[in-house]
Amino acid sequence: MDSVLTWENAAVVLAIAYLVLAMRENILCWLAAFLSTAIYTVVFWEVSLFMESALNVFYMVMAVYGWWAWTRGGAKDDGMAIHSWTSRQHAMVILGILALTLLTGWLLTGTGAARPYVDSFTTVASVITTFMVARKVLENWLYWIVIDAVSIWLYLDRGLESTAGLFALYVVLAVVGYYQWRARAEAQPD
């Protein structure tokens, strides 16, 4: 477990770098994301959070996609604009998250997975919200506040105190990120 905790701490540092860089719309956020999620893929597997491990494989792919999307059409000054989704889009997303959480939680029951429904919720919601970040949907930060708050409990339950601390910081930074992106969205030319 000691080597898992050492790797966990390295992933935490890289994950903080990702979030701070993403808040600033700095493309290097995607490199930090790729490295931290590669480490977390193994860490979560070692503590039987199989959906979290799978989520981090997805995050690695999304880091590549995010890099591509931001360089191709989303660099801070010359491409993809921060924008909002409609209430209908958010309602559909939330219903989709709930349905997929119930399905994947049920599928994981009996597999030895720790906390299958909570693990499924954080994974399903994170997949969708990561796509929202890559597409610069303003409200992604509000989704992250909920996901990160639930994740704190999940990681404490599995003895991953550094990661729980990271996610407590994520809650605060998600609030800051929301207000920063909202100000940038309001300042964007129409």
C-alpha cells in the first residue's frame, strides 16, 4: 500500500496542475491530465475501484481529445468560445447520468467492486462532464462541484486520504473556475 500512496501523491500534484491550467484555459492542462490519469488508472485498480480505474483510461483519451479540440478550434484567443447549454440539455444529461449510474452500479454488484453505485455515479458523471470541459460548456464546473463532493466520501472510504484532499480542493477550485469562465464568457464578443 505504501507504493500506491507514493504514486497517489504524484497523481495528486499532476491533477492539481491540470485543474489550475484548465481554469486558465492553458492547453498544457491536457498534458498534466494525461500523466495524472495514467497513474490513477493503476492506483484505483489497486484499491478495487474498478470504475474509477476505467474512468481514468477514458480521461487519458479525453486528454488527447482536449488537446486536439483546443488546438484545432479552442485555443483561448482564437477558437472555441465558452458557452452554456439549455435547461433541456442539462435535464437530458442528468437523466442520462442517473440511468447509466443505476445500470452500471447494478452490473458491478457482486464483482468485488467497492461501493458500486457511488463508484458508478462518479464515473458516469465524470465522463459526461469531461466532454463538457473539452467543449467549453460553462456549467461543467457546477457538475464538478457535485461529483467532487461525492468523490471525497468515496476516496476516504477506500483509505485514499491524499486523493480525498485533492477532491476537497477541487470543490473550491470548481467554484472559482465557474466564476472565471463565466466572466470570460460575458467578455467574449458575440
